[in-house]
Amino acid sequence: MNKEEVKETIESTKDLAMDTAKETVKKAKASAKKATKEAKKVTEKATKAAKKEVTKLMVRETYIQFAGAEYKESDIMAKVEAAFTAQGHRFSSVKSIELYIKPEDGAAYYVINDKITGKVSL
């Protein structure tokens, strides 16, 4: 191969490489654009779902009124949590709580995870 043929081969290879690079960039941009659209859709769906969850998590409070006294359910639950942890349990291990409020006894009885029972004063 002479010098001219080598130059032509180099030029041809260079042009082919540039064309391939341009095509690759074009495809990458198209893929990025598509991915951006998909990400936007996913973000919109996640935002809608989050708004629904926030709506579901509205603040609820229950009050028990009996014989001129008023008891707040969240205060009673705080006492149950404190009593449970004072017994050496971790509150993060709680799967279920059943709460029985008996104002006439001045007490609330609880069952945690269907096996641990206790009583707290109102």
C-alpha cells in the first residue's frame, strides 16, 4: 500500500467514525429525551400517589367524655407506649394494639400483638 492509499483509508475511516459518532449521539439524545419523558410520567404518578397518601393521613383525634371528665385517645396511647417500653419491650416491635377504655374504672386496658396485656390509668 502506498502513501496515498494509506491517506485515503485514514480519511475514509475518519469519515466513517465521525458518521458513526454522530449517529450514536443522535440515538443517545433520542434515548435521553424518551427517558426524560418516562421519568416525568413516573414523577407525576408518584406525586399523585403521595398526595393521596397525605390525604389519607389526615389528623384524627378521639375524645372520650364520661361523668364530666374528658380523655384524649392519643394521650392514652402515649401512656400505653410508655408502659410497654418500661417493661423492657421495643415499641417498634408492635404489630397490633387493642385498646379498651373503661372510664368508669378510670383505666384503659391494652393487648399488644395478641399476647401482651396491661392497664394504664386515665
